[in-house]
Amino acid sequence: MCQIQNNLKKDLKKFGLNPEEWTVRKLKEKTYKVMHIKDHQFYFHGQTKQVGVLPEWSQLRLFSL
């Protein structure tokens, strides 16, 4: 996992999620899929914004349970 994805994974704490329970995969330029490691049908889609050197989450929405 690249530095950007690792940083985004750590920032999941801001949304009340345990980063150790999730994987972060890039879908498009600023869109990521955040999937639970044990239940792959439980995931979010997240949008990022550029703040400084690394992007940060601008939005995270539940996509599928």
C-alpha cells in the first residue's frame, strides 16, 4: 500500500472507524473504496481533497452493507 493510502487509512479514525479493520483502494483520481477486511460486502466510498502534500478525506459515505 502506498503512503497516500496508508495516510488515508490512518485518518479513518476521524470517522470513528478502526483503521486496522479496513483496506483502502483507489478507484479514480480522488475516489477510494474503504472495505472491511472480514466482510467485503461492507464498504464505503470516499472522496479526497488535496491539503498540503498528502490528500485528506473530504467525504466518506456508506455504499454497501
